[in-house]
Amino acid sequence: MSDMHATPSATPLSIDEFAHLGQGDIAYVKAIRSDDVPGLFPQAPSIQPGLDLFMLLGADGIPILLTDSRETALANASENQLETVSVH
């Protein structure tokens, strides 16, 4: 007897396909401390320690923007037609 409610099996994504999923369309905002900036952005100028900052990152995790305002990060995403998603 066949199952009329069976869903077709999805084809798994390759590692390369998964890495590029959402690239150019999706971004997320991540809170960081200024103390973490040198490790993430070695070319960045020296920043006062202890500040709360926000990064806008592409779907692939590549940093797009560093700012001191979550609203600025979201506005930049909107200006660049990126849909922001929550990451838990």
C-alpha cells in the first residue's frame, strides 16, 4: 500500500551550495564588543575598549558593516536591499 501523504525527499545541498545560500539577499545583525574588533577586523583602526557595537554580516558570515547602532546596521541592510533575519 502506498502512502498518499509522503513528501518527496529533498536533495541535500552540497557544502558549496550551502555556503552560498542567501548570499546577496540575506544578512543578519550581531552584537559584539569593541574588544573583539581587532580579531575580526585586523585592518580596523584602534577602538576604545568596552563599547557595544553591531556588525552587519552577509548570509555567508562575511562582515559588511561595523557600527555603534543596531538601527544603522538595519538601515544599511535595507538600503542594500538585504533582508535581515534572526539568528539564534
